[in-house]
Amino acid sequence: MIVRFTMKTDEELRAAGVGFARQENAVRRGLEPRHRASSLWGGHIESACAELAVALVTGRPWSGENVLGLPPFDGGADVGERTEVRWVAPSGDLHLNIDARRDHGERLYVLVSGFAPTYEIHGYLLGRDAARPEWLTRYPERDVYRVPARALRAIA
């Protein structure tokens, strides 16, 4: 079951500020883009808004402290203690991408699509449950488990 959530203006502005700071830090540090959004600024802002949407729907804390936008292997989770949020632009072919080498097997990964202020939370999966041969996609730079949205567990 997909959960549709619309943020209030103050929530959207709070998360957008975090997304802006993430992109600014990435630019200053010379990091390669991690988003395939039409705008890199937009990718960071939408991701931060998606994180806050998941936090509000699930009642878990979100501080936005991961302002640098570092991958989860640095110890910090996007939401609460072990929830990672993956935002994607809406499309007909939605997948939750989990990095086979770097993502934590014991974290929950949540797929979110949409654009501020409205998001659709498609579901979640425990990282280790994504490790299925049929979902493995090999790229030159990394191996990714591409979990179809229909295989996710409902959030609520």
C-alpha cells in the first residue's frame, strides 16, 4: 500500500534548507553527483524532503544532521537510528536501489517518489533481504540490488 503524504510549508522549508546545505557542501568538496535528478540542487532538496516525510509518517526522528549528505557507511542514518530513504523522481518503473558493497544489511531502506510538497512512500525492505540474484545489477563502478517497488513491504 502506497502512503501519500503532503508536507506543510514549514516542514518543506526546513528540509529544503538541509538539501541546499548538502549540495553546497558537495560542491565545495568537489564530490561527484549522486543524484540523477534534472537539477543536482533539486535532487538534494527532494531527498531531504523525502527523508522528513518518512520521519513524519513513521514517527521517527529526523534532525537533518547528515548535512554533508555522506553515505550511510559513515555511521549516520537518514531517519531514526537505522532507516535509509531513497528518493526517486516519479516514473512507471520504480526500483529501490541498494548498493551491494556499501549499504548496511541491517538497515531499513524506504523508497519514496514525488516532488515537494507531496510524496508517495512505496514501502521498505531490510537491506539483507535485497540480496537476491535476480535483483543484482552490475555496473562498472558498483553492484546494485534493484528491488522492484512491488516487492517492498508496506509502511503503514
